[in-house]
Amino acid sequence: EICGYPLEETDYKAGYDYSKYPGIHVAHTALYSITLVILSSFLLELLTLVYLLGPKQFFKQVTYVVDLVIVAMSLSLEILLKHASKEVLSVIPGILIIFRVWRFVRIGHGLVASTYELQQHKLHLAVSYIEELEERVKKYEDEPTRTAKMDKLIRRLSSSNIEH
């Protein structure tokens, strides 16, 4: 078995050699920087939301609070991961994966919620328009049509002309 338990100790290091593959180091640094920028923008967005809604209103929403905790911890763990010891490094990746999965769930939920709200708005507009049209139709059904009014007027004029 290649991956049988217990794993055997070897003299080979897991990882990469910066001097042998400098492109890997550049890619790692770029991706780490992008991760920090994205997590920082999420944190900035949530802190702005705290400011705009007010702390009292913000902390009433459980999903906002969980989001804030997860983004803040993800950013902290990402920085800690860069500068941590080997013992700490064995636990952090699993935690980061859970946090990032939560963030994807929240983004997906936000997309579904905004789509639902948009469809509800369109439905409300359509129902209002249908109600308006139904009122117009009822109004015209209740009052005599112009043709009936014209026929009545013509008959009255005709009968008055015959008498004279």
C-alpha cells in the first residue's frame, strides 16, 4: 500500500526547493497576497456593514455575526499559517477549509436571496398591473359602451326629427 497506516518515516522532505523552482515561490507569494486582499476586503465589507446598520442591528443577525467571526479568524489563521511552527501548521489547514466552505455557502445564499427578492419584486409589479387592468375592464363592463350610447342618441334624434 502506498498510503497505508501507519505512515513510515522517511528522510525525504515534503515541500519544494525555492532555489530549484523559483516560479513556485513567486506563485505562492502571489496567491498568498491575493488571499490576504480578498479576506481583507470581506472584513472591510463586514465592518462597513456594522457601521451602517449599527452594532445593535448588526449583531441581531446571526449570519452576519458568524460571517464576521469566520472572516476575521480566516484572516488571522492565514497570517498565523505563514509564521507558525510545525505543530500549529498541522491543525490550521482543516480549520481554514471549514471557514472557506462556510464563506462559499454564504455567497451562494446571498445570490439565491437576491435572485428571490428580484423575482418577488417583478411578481409584485405584474400582480399590480393585472389588478389595474382588471379594474379597467370592470369599469368598462359596468358603464354602457360608447356604441350603445351612440345608438340611443341616434334613436332619440331620429324620433325627434320624425315628429317635426
